Amino acid sequence: MQDLSGQGWQQLLALFIALLLCSLIGLERQLRQKSAGLRTHTLVGLGAALFMVISKFGFGDVVGGAVTLDPSRVAAQIVSGVGFIGAGLIFVRQDIVRGLTTAATIWLAAAVGTAAGAGLWLLATAVTAAHFLVAYCYPWLVRRITDSPPATLVLDIRYADGRGVLRTIMAEATERRFAVQRVDTRRTGGTGADAFVDMELGLRGEGDPIALAVALSETDGVLSVVQSDTREDA
């Protein structure tokens, strides 16, 4: 017989499973040092599970007669609500989009929590396992499929003069598996502390051009980074 209060071991077990599974998903994001990590994913999944438990068991004392409830409506609202959190994790800087994977993972954690709250524990566990498959195996698979010779990359960089920025740029490129092929610099404006330099930097390597451009754009003293050319060696 169902407890009309909607509280018991079944509900606690659902919340515990959501806590455990979403913590695993969040831990993966935390280890990768993403903006939303262990706490965010755990709280989103646990909250989604609680909303689903409330939807299923929280209105037993009012259902009956002319009163009917549709628990599926809560699941739909969870999807809409989590969308706002995901949107807050996505940002664009100099035509480079970041945070899409973390936003999608937040959405997935909410789905896992909803499934756990609904009592679909096997599906919640399977999707959690699928998350780790995508997070760890797919990057390796993509690298194998797209295995190609090193790319030649040209970046147009503007940086503040007299602050040692050039050395930092070269070190960042080297750390990201690029070799410097060509450096053309010219002082184009400003005087004294406001002087800046425009540089055309030719690189060759197996690193991620987008990740390099983002890292350089966030370097202190770098004013702008534009990727002007990327081509594969024949």
C-alpha cells in the first residue's frame, strides 16, 4: 500500500542513486577543470530527482475525484529550467564558442536525476555509463578518424609592447605542440606605455588551433588574436 505522505525508503533510494550517479558525472567535469564541476552537476541532478519524486508521490493526499495530476509535466519543466543554467555556461569570445560540452553535461545530469527520481534506475545508470564512454573514448576516436599531418597555422596577434608578451606567446605555442615557423612584427601605434605591436605568427604542429587561440587571447598583454589561415600539409 502506497504511503500517502509520499515519503519512505523508495524515495530516499531514488534520491541516493541520483546523488551517486550525478556525482560521478560531476567528478569527470571537475577533473577536467571545467566551469561547472562536481557540486554543480550533483545539485542539478539531485534537484531534478527531488522534483520528480514530488511529482510522483507528493500529491497523494489530493488526488481523487475531480482532481487529476500529470507527473510528466514536471519532467518537461525540468528540461526548460535546466536550459537556463546551460545557457549561462556557454560564452563566445572572438568567434570562439566555449562551454557547449559542459552545458550539455548539465542537461544530461538533470536527465539522469529525473530518471532516478522516476524509479528508472537501470536507465539512469546506463546513461551515466554512456556519458563516460562519450567523455573519454570519443575524443580518442575522433583523433584516430581525423588523423592527419601537422597543420600550418597563421595567427595575427596584437600585443602591448615592452611587457615581455612575445616570450609568453612563444612559450604558450610550444607547450601546445606547435613549432614556430615565421614571426613578422611591426610597431603600428601608440607611444610609451600605450605602444602595441602587430605580429603575424606562422606555426606548424599537431595541437588544437582553437585552444591555442583562446589561450593566447586570455594572456595578459595580448589585445587581439585572429586566426587568418589553417591548412594541412600535403
